[in-house]
Amino acid sequence: MKRDRKTKIVATLGPASNTYEMIRKLHEAGADVFRLNMSHGSHPEIAERHRMIRQVEKDLDSPIAILADLQGPKLRVGVFANDSEELEWGETFRLDLSDEPGTHKRVQLPHPEIFAALEVGTSLLVNDGKIRLRVEECGDDFANCTVVTGGTISNRKGVNVPDVVLPVAALSEKDRKDLEFVCALGVDWLALSFVQRPEDVEEARQLAGGRAAILSKIEKPAAVKAFDSILAVSDGIMVARGDLGVELPVQNVPPIQKRLVRKSRAAAKPVIVATQMLESMIESPMPTRAEVSDVATAIYEGTDAVMLSAESAAGDYPIEAVTTMNNVAIEVESDPTYTSIIEASRTAQRTTIADGIVAAAREIAETTDIKTICCFTSSGTTAALVARERPRVPIIAMTSSRGAARRLSLHWGTQCVMTGELERFKQAVVNAARAARSEGYADENDQIVVTAGVPFNQPGTTNILRVAPCDERLIYSTDPE
């Protein structure tokens, strides 16, 4: 399905988008990737959503990526005798392991691993940061705190510990079961929550066993500090601004977002900017101007994808939300300023033959009358390298691997076209010319750039670049066997 934009859209499925008809409409409106939130929905419900997505993919003959977002460990307080209490500034409040119902003086925190990591002066954030506690005294089973920011604390509210790296695995027992379930279903991407260190990613990769690509959610200060090492072992990145904005001062999030997007792009790994992008559209058919500017800013930064959460999962206007994102992306990408920003932020990568091939493909396409870059890829790596270049012309990724085509749906600017396995380069050029014409990017009078690796169907062999006509008769009359 041809898009008039290069930035991709991720839409979360939920109660508001739980039918074949709605999923199809969302894809037609612009959703390239569907997110299955494992925090909500039973395994049978997740399996049914997966089935419907694959049916839409088949009916529209359009590769669709499915992203399963694992819940991660949830750190929460216990319950209160009165269900909630008011904490006032300056009061003392105790967290401990006792399962006695909480009062206005104490409550259970059933996570001994947190107490093991606490130090005097550590901050504890409760209920998305609305309540802030400072540790004054702590031990293996308690923490006596001062209320720095008061408010209402109620049953099972979440707890964040931004100041320390917690000795908590990124994968809970629920996550392990969910991971195996969705990998058996056949999802394309796994989003890993609560990442603090590269070892968290490597554990998930080992469990996935190559059945899905691993996308690390950056939502903790520890992950920001260790980002380079986390990026090195990840297949993709999500800038999860919600928790980042809780655990860090909110003014720190925009520059962090910009840095993470640029580093991910330089590594040729897709990056998603997520959380509260069009949140008012949960209840309104129109976004705020600030939300539109937020989406536009992420696109100007060169992000691969922008994401909708509750807007498409539980909102009243899921199609309108996707349409809005689609329209913002089209408008931004047509702005000459967008091109100048993208090109100014391009980082030269010249360490492999493939790096040189894709850089040359972009330069040729932008200095001559080339309509599109067609790259043949078996694993998706070559197409990812072309996308890193952010060329002005469209990218057609030709692959015989349905899995690669689906995963590439998350990468900036890639239009995936299925092709049979090839043995001769001439046939590759012919297939590329046909794809460029059939997808509406070129006609018989135009030229395209073709990149491929010989021998075919072997990852990491990109070694050929050819400028070719879109007229098959010219290809057959001029190309050697």
C-alpha cells in the first residue's frame, strides 16, 4: 500500500479497535504497524487481534508489522484499610514488607529488591510522580521517608525509583510467558519494558531465539545513561516519554528524545517516539495545536515512527487520530525545512562495502533524475542502511522473506514488495523496474537505482549498484546475462 509519507505510524489496538473492519480502516488510514499491549488483554484476545491483522494483510496484500509490547515488572504499593490516604508535605511515611492494610503512616511495598537498593536521600515517586518521598532511613525491609510532595495515595499505585539501578529483571514471569506466546503466534517485534542495562536485552533475545526483533523501550534514567550499550544489542528503540517524564525532570525529556533519535538513526536502527502524542483525541475529534507541534517535532528530528496509544486503543476517534498523524507527516515532509534538517543531521558511515553502496545510491538518486532506490534484501539490513541515509526519493525494499518485509514496515521510508528468490542480476533489475512502475513511483521513461548482493539470498552481501531504465525492453537489450 503506497504511502505519501516516509515516517511510519504505530497504532495500538484495544477495545476501540477490536474488529477486522476497524483494523482494516486504520491500516488504510495510515497505520503501518499495530501494537499489541500485553498489559491488557488475555492470550485468546491477543491471538484474535493477531489473526485479524494477518487477515487484513492478506486481503490488502500489504505487509504489516506487529509489535508485542511486554508489560515489564510493575512496582506497586499494597492496599490501604480506607482504600486511600492523604499525605501532607513534611509528614513522615513508612514503606515496609508487612501485608497489614496501609494507614496514613505506612503501607506495604512488596518488593524487597527495592529496599536492597535504597540509600538515604533516594527519591521514591508514587502515582506517576504525583507524590514524592525522600528516604531518611532504610533497611532490608523498610524505608522511613519524608513527604516532599503530598497528595492522594491509594491502593496499588505504581512506584518509580529514578535515582538507582534496581536489581530487578526486565522480564517478569508474566513477561516470559507472554514472550513465548507471542513469538509462537508470529509477531515481528518485541518491545521490552524496564530496560536498565544491555544484559536485559540479551536475555530477551535469547528467549526469543530469532523469532522476533527486539525493541528496547527507553523509559528509565539508567537506560539513558547506558543508551549506547543498549542500542548496540537492540534491533530498535522506543523513546517512552511517559515514564521518562516521571523519573526525570520534564524539561530533560525533549533533548534526550533528540539525542536518542539521532543515535538510533546513525546506527540504522528504527526508533519510535511514543506517549501522549495526540492524547486529547481520546475524547476529541480534533487535536490541540501543541500536540500537532509535538508530532511534527518528532518527524523533523527524523524519527522512523510516531505512535498512538490510548488514542487508537480506547479512544472515541481512532481513525481520526491515525488520519491526523498521517496528514501531519505529509505536510512536514513536504516542507523544504524538513529536507534541510534531515540532511544536515546525516552522519557519514563508511565502514563497510554496504555502507558505501547505499551512500552512493542516495547521492546518485539526489544528483540525477532518479525516481526511486530499489534494494534487494534478504534479512532487511540493506534496506535499513538505505533508510538511514534518509534519501529524498522513495525506497522500495524487494525481498523474498515475508518476515523481513513485515519488520521493515517500521523503518523510515521503506515500501516493501515481495519478490521470488532470484539467481540472476538481470532478473533482479527487471523485478525492480516492474515494482517501481506498479507501485506508482516511476514509468517506462524513468530511471531507478538498484542495489543488490551477489550471490543472492545471502545476508550481508550487498555489493552491486546499477542505474537502470524502467523500460524492460531496454534492460533486456543492454544488460548482460
